[in-house]
Amino acid sequence: MTGEIQGGQGLIILLVGLIGIAIALWALVDAVSRPAAAFAAANSSKTLWIALIIVLSLVTGIIGIGVSIVYLVSIRPRVKAVMG
């Protein structure tokens, strides 16, 4: 049957998709919960990161996940350090 995903392949695709959604949601919730002043002190923009995460996750999927990972690995620690 061409075009069908069966068995283990379907499960892997489902898991990868769910993990991607979880990463984007984690990044979004974290960015929303941090004060804008902490982003400014870390030389970043809260509004920009929230917009990037939402728009790119909805429009492109994989690029949105990549942006979410960049936020979690690079921006989040800087903002968290500023907060103390």
C-alpha cells in the first residue's frame, strides 16, 4: 500500500511530532512567564521570542521547533541568570 504509514513508522512519526509540540509549548510557556525587564537586561526581546515561537511553530513546524530549542538553550539561561 503506497502512501500509508504503518506500524513502527507511524508510531515514530507520532512521537517526533508530539515531542516537537512539547518543546514549542515549553519554550512558549517559559517565555510568557518571564518578565519583559529580564529579557531587556539580557539584551533580548520578550515580544520577539514569543512571536517567533508562535508564528514559526504554526507556519513551518520544524523551523519553529528549531527556534524553540534556540530559545531554551541560549536565551532562557541568560534571562534566568538576570532574574537571579
